Amino acid sequence: MRRGDFTLKSGRTSSWFIDSKQTICAPEVMVDVATLMLEKIPGDVTAIGGLTMGADGVTFITAGVAATRGRPLRAFSVRKEEKDHGAGGRIAGSLRAGDRVVITEDTVTRGISLLEAARVVRGFGAEVVLLLAVVDRGGTARAMAADEGWAFDALFSAPDLGFDYEGA
């Protein structure tokens, strides 16, 4: 958590910034983050992923820890653009049509990346069952997800961290 003047992905400015990747990728807390994620993921989910780069760290540590606990979760990334070579497409990794999927992200303000990834996964033929962030700093993702018929949850919210939501 840092205070100062920051420009967010949306172009808006904020007086605080959380670089969740600094926490998610720290060896002393990786397993803890994955454990918290797994506690929120329904037992019938078969895959986890989201829009690269924001989802990659939490996706892969969660799937890895799940595998050590006898809970196989396929892991994947959604590319920001269609790949025109190799196998092509926007999905990279292990996702199958018919999978029950959790879409994840490290930090969300508005929830746009979560929704984009969920729409790509739905178009691929998998079923999105939950959008799950490590930190919800904006407070708008839940309503946006509900408009699409998806549930949203986060491990931590801006108020949990002592800040007001910075929504739309």
C-alpha cells in the first residue's frame, strides 16, 4: 500500500495505490493468498484464470496450491488480444469447453478486466460461476457482475484496508 499521486488503469488519479502483485508473488504469503482464494472457490469449479497480467499471479499460485491438496484446477490466462499464430485465440493455458470457472484478478477498481475475461471464457464455451478479486478498491464490480448474472467476491475491500471505495 502506498500513498501519493497515482494514475490508475482507467486514467483516473488516486491518492493511494496497492500493488497486489508485490503481495501475491512474495514467497512468505503465496500459500496464504492461495488458501484464502480456495476457501471462496466452490468445490465444483474445474478451472481458474483471468485477463493477463492482473490475474496471472493469483491464478497460478492458487492452482498450484490446490493441486498439492488433491484439488485439480486447470489454470489459464485470457490474452488482451487475439493471437494470430500458433493455436490462435485469446485463451492460453488449460481451459476446456464446459469447465466451471472462477475468473480472478489481483486488484479491481471498476471490474472491467474481470468482465472482459468472463465474456471471453463464456464465448469459449465454459461456465463462469464466480468473479473473485484479491482486493476490491472500487466497490462497483459486484453490481456490474450481477448485471451479467455472475457473482462477485473479494478477499479484501478498500474499507478493510482503511480507505473509501473509489468506484466508477
